[in-house]
Amino acid sequence: MSEATTGKQPVITPTRIVIALCLAAPFVAMLWVSSYAKVEPLFAGIPFFYWYQMLWVLVSTVLTMVAYKLWQRDQRARKGGDAR
């Protein structure tokens, strides 16, 4: 049964906080447009505005993968199993 159906409060752990930060960071970075709405510095002739966003595509992928692996580890620990 899930936590919602049993009436238990969700557990907030340091691992879950790191997971939330990994998932929230790309949103914050992309919504804070004034931090990257400029042309300089150029990278291989590409304005900062564009290469910064493309860099975040890669960073977001890595952060999502880290969050997923941490979530899997957290769920295994909660169930008491070490099966992969």
C-alpha cells in the first residue's frame, strides 16, 4: 500500500531532499531568464543564450539520472532489500 492510503505522513530524508534539488535545479535555471539573456560570451560562434540552454539539456539529463538512481536506492532501503 502507498503512504497516502495507509494514512502515514511521507518521510523526508536527506536523500529525498537531494532528489528534489536535482529535479528542481533545471527548472530554476531555465526560469531565471535574466541570468542568461545575453549574447556574450560566445562559444564556437554561438551566443551565450543558446549554448547555455543546450548545456542545461545535458546537465538536466545527468541530474535526472542521479535522482532516479537515488530514488531506486531509497526505495530498496525502505523495503529492506538489497536486490538490484
